[in-house]
Amino acid sequence: MDTLNLITVLERNLKAHIRLNPNPGLEDDWNLEIQLFYQGHPAGRTSFNLHGYSLEEAENVARTVKDNHFMMREIDEYLWGESD
């Protein structure tokens, strides 16, 4: 599989460029990179390792990040955690 690239709205002013990359040499192992944009400006990057996911499962996770409560909580903590 080549890299899967997606752009999605996570919340009203928060968008993400999502890249799903296979980890070379490892089967069913993926890196999900998320570059965040808030009001059109770069807001940072975060990533998740998906171990033991089939191609279909990994693509589904990439396509549904905004519906994944764990990932959205991690993104919120990444963006706003230090501002508290």
C-alpha cells in the first residue's frame, strides 16, 4: 500500500491532514500521522502507531479519526493541555 492522504474537518475550526503509512518490514503495522490546522494555521503534529491492524482496519481508523473518542481526546490534550 502507498501512503493514504486525507483532509478532514475534526471540529468547526480544526482541520487535519491525515497520512497513513505502512511501517516498512512489518506486517499489519501502521503509522497514522496527523498534521493539525486551527483556523487555517498550522497548529502542530501528532501521530499514533496502529499495531496489529489489517489494511482495511487501519484505513477505517484513518477515515474516522473525528469519531474516535480516544484520538480526539489525545488531540485535544495535545492542543490545549498546556494552556490550562
